[in-house]
Amino acid sequence: MLQAPVDEALYLASARALREVGVGGPSWAVGLRPRLGKAADGLVLALARATGRRTPSPPRSDRLPGTAHSHSSVWHHSVWARSADDADDADGRAAALFPLPDPPRIVSVEQQRLPGGVIEDLRFPCYEGARRPTALELLRRYPENATAYARRYGHDAPGHPAVICLHGWRGGRYSLEATIFGAQRLYALGFDVYLYVHPYHGPRRPLGVPPSVSLHPSASISRTNEALLQTVWEVRALLRHHRAERGADGGVIGISLGAYAAAVLASVAEELRFVVPILPIADLTALLWSLAPPGPGPAEDGPALDFDAHCRLMAVHAPLAHRLVLPREEVLLIAGRTDRVVPPTHAEALWEHWGRPALHWFPGGHLLHFGRADYRDALEQFLLARNLPQLARPTTSSARV
């Protein structure tokens, strides 16, 4: 459950500071491999900036009916009370935005057997945003996004804890995400591993939308907000399913965009046993404005906004606007010293905001993770220290399932 938000002025000051740092600036890079990492990140930055400069024009326009007024009616009072009535209804707003889901009706299709387990693909209906008009209209326009997807590496025996892996921007291909997150290794540690697919990614990407268009995150505040609320609901639904069917709790690991979603979950989902944001984004608005500040024309789904107004409308999910609901001992931050896409200042801001939980630095960047072996070791040590059932450091042979 959301706790009382931080002071509005304090949040806006933090977001402005991150925006001022920008992206692509200097960070230490000694040696060939860190320099290669910085060069690779430059390619990612070029793609992100080019995508951000384009006005998305998919066949199904996202200019939602009445959105010139929906900013204030849907998002403006969702965090900070503007009146006594707003304050009285704070719990109701939080419950409507972040409802605790029931275990979903999941359809599974087995892909292959594992030693003592199975790889299977899951799908289940997504939520309808507590009947919010913006959520319902987006699901109507993009029916591909109305189904949630995940791949499970699951043990036959019940009682194994879940780890839900949240991929980065433009990800969502199971084979690639399995390699990035080390799904086989996590399975060998004793986890049931879920590779979750974000809204508008992978099989959820709408047909006919050009590859150059990013639907999430994007210039549409309503679509970005709804996608993140949808992610929180679906991840919590997976955890509820795992608890009901497999009899164990779990946590999340996220990278980049997935790390931001993990940080949002850490502000909402008290049921999580651990949260590991890797290459974390502390404030999405600050990062988006650093990559490609909006032009002088109208915003995609409403009037043009200045930076502070944009922050207020996206604060519904901003980790820096909310408080950590988990013990800080259940959090591990992992960040790259030479990351040019999400600068190290984002990890530092989240670390300070959350009361300085464990933080592991590696020498790589956003795309090339030089030092990956060290941070994998730090991650495994952190996970094993959670004292969850059925976990054990695997032997060399069992780690190659």
C-alpha cells in the first residue's frame, strides 16, 4: 500500500537535479573495455533521442477523447492533496490506482522439460485500470496489450520462491531475456523464474506500429502512466498466482525500464520479499526530458507542459515521490559506473531516497556489462541471504540446466 508521499517541493527539486545532469555526460572510463561500453551506450542514446524526436503516428492515434481535461481529472490529484476532500480520499485513490489483484486465470503451454521442472509460456487477461476511461480506451485501441505474457522456468515440486524478471526498453524476447537475467542460473539456485513482458513490448506490441515508434515509455503521459500501473498490477498478479499455486513468496529483478518498474513496485507492494533494480532509473520524467525534451507544440495527449507540470502528472508512479514500503535490507541496487544512458546519479538518488540500501557498482555501461561476473556474485549472495526456502548455491553441473 502506498504510504504518504514525500514533500512535493522536495520531489520536484530531486527531479530537476537529475534533469540537469542529463545523459551522455562524462563518467570515469579507464581501460579499453569501459571505453567500449561508453561507445556502445552512445548508440543506444542516438536511438533513444531519434525515437524521442519523432512524433508517434501509429495507425491508431493515442489522442484520447477529452484528454485536454484528463490530465487534471485523472492524474493531477493522484499524489498530493489539493484540498481537504483530496486528503480525505487519499486511501481511496491509492486503492484505485494500485489495487491488490486476485490470482489470475492463467493459460500455460509447455515448451520443454528441465531437470526437475519445466519451461512453460503463460498468458492471462490484464486488468482494466479500475474502469478508468483512459485505461479502457487504450485497451480498446490496442487489444494486443490486453493479454499479459510471461515465460516460467518452474520446478515440479512446490514451495520454490518466485523471481520475476523485468526487462528493459524494447526487450521482451524470451531467449534474449533468459540470457540477460541468467534464467537457468536462477533456476539452479532454486527459484521459479518468470520472464515477464512489459506492456507494448514483444508479443504485446500492436500490429502496424512502425519499429521507430516507442509506445512505452512515450510522449503520451496517459499511456505511459497506464502502462506502469498495468505492470504493477500484472507483476503482483503473477506473485499472487505463485503464492496460490506453488505455496511460496517472491521478489523482482529489473533492468533499466524494468528497474524503474521494480522501484515502483518497491513503493507499493509490501508482499515482495526482495527488489533488485539493475541500472535503475530514479525518475522517468527527468530521463525522458534529458533524452529528448518536448518541443514547443502540444503534448501527444494534451496541452504542452513545462517540466514541473510533467513531473506532477507522472508522480503517480515516481519512486522519488513515494516512500519505500520494504525494509531497506530487502533491496539491492546495481549500477554501472560508465552508464551514459541512465547516469550513475540516478542510482545515487534512489540510494539516498531509500535510506542507503546495499549498492553494488560495476565498471560497465548500460549495454555492455563489463564486470558482470562480480555483480552476478553480489546478486546471488544477496538472494541467498534472504533465507527463502529451497534456495542453495548450485554445483557447476547443476547450474548448466
